[in-house]
Amino acid sequence: MDFIEKLFENSLWSTRFIIVLAVVFGLIGAFVLFAVASVDVYNTASYVIQTYTTHAHPEHFHEEIVGGIIGAVDLYLIGVVMIIFSFGLYELFISDIDPAKDKNGKENQLLAVHSLDQLKDKISKVIVMVLVVGFFQKVGHTVFAGALELLYLALSITAVAVGLYFLSKVGHHEH
């Protein structure tokens, strides 16, 4: 019976390697997002160069440029989420990433994850930044017709600023 129990426990423990699928495909997703964002930046830069060489200045030129760049930043941030997700899952379930440590054995704290709560915290902070970037991208394309709408804009920007302030305080405990 001891042999069967040991075999079962070893088999059960080995099932954690299924996480490698999430790690690999998370990294593939990050590469795809970085590639698409880079193409978006390239296309925006090409549009700017083409517009200035023809001496044209379209009506919503600045909004289109800012929207293109902010859209790319949004994709880059989501790619960062995927990288943090992949590194975190790998370190939690498979093994520490040895190249992430310096020559003294001290690990790089940027991507270090020691618990699911830490992974969730790191990912949620980046997701909030994605939402903030998306918010400002939408605001850039919004036409405001009156003073009340501008007041709503000011209040929403204030709410975002207050939220970011409190988000920056999460995890920082004074001793």
C-alpha cells in the first residue's frame, strides 16, 4: 500500500507541470501583444511623417496620434500583465528562475512572486493602469458639449487620481 500511495503522490505532484502550458501561452500572448503594439506605433509614426510631408493637417490630427500611441501603451501594459502572470505561475508551481538572481543569489524583486496573493496584487496593479490608460484614451475622443460634462470629466479625473494614490499605498507599510 505504501508503494501505491507514493506512486499516487508523485503522480499528483507531477501534475503541477500542466502550468507550463499557461506559462508558455502566456508568453506567446505577451509577444503577440508587444508585436501588435509596436506595429501600431510604427503605423502612427508613418501617419505623422506622411501627414507632415504632404503639409496636410487633418481636423483631428492630434487626437488620432495620441489615440494611436495610448492604444499601443495599453497593449504593452496588457503584455506586461501576461509576462508577470507567466513568471509568477512558473515560480509558484515549477521552480525559481535562476537567471533572475544576481551573482550573490539575491533575486530581482521586479518579477519575484512568492504567493498567489502577491501575483494577484502585481497583476491587479497593472490591470488598473490598463484601465486608466483606456479611460484617458476614451476621454481624448470625447466631445464635451457643456459645462456639466466638463464637471463630470474633472470629477472622473479626480477619482482616477485618488484611486491611483491609494493604489500606490497598497503594500507599503511604514515601520
